[in-house]
Amino acid sequence: MTKPTTALTAEQIAQFHDELEEQQDDILASGGSSSWKDLTHRLPQCFRCPTTPSEIVISAPEVEDATTTLTFNPCGHVFHATPDVLAAGLRLHNSRP
């Protein structure tokens, strides 16, 4: 049985990328010397529940014009983004100062 998925908006995609970038900057600023517990920016929270995931699995299709799926673990919530929404979210993310 396939897990039900929830469609993401362009704004959610943009926010997701903003938070990933903040976490990456945090890791780089620490020089790799900090443990994960010391980071101020962690993985983005699940869009459905307030859980901070230990892992986000992104299934990017190899076929053009296919849907990308994000699975948040351990809560197991699954989200998807169509190529047009994904592109709009990335444009929005890249246009922010």
C-alpha cells in the first residue's frame, strides 16, 4: 500500500530550502568541530507535525516532469512537489536576499 502524500506549495519549498541553507551555513561556521547537538539550525520541521526529523529522504525522479517526494523520519509524513511547484519554490528561494 502506498503512503498518502500531501502536496507542497511553492512557499513551503522555498522555506524548506531557506532552512536547509541556514543549517549548512551553521555547519560551515562551526568548522566541522561542533556536534549535531550544538547546531542552532537543524533539519526543517515536518510540514504536518512539529517533529524535527532525524532524516529527510528526498526521492528525486530520474524521469523529467515527474513528482519529487520528501519523507520525514521518524514521523513518516510524506509530501510531494510537482516539477512546476518545485521550480517556482526554488525561484522564490533564490530571489530572497
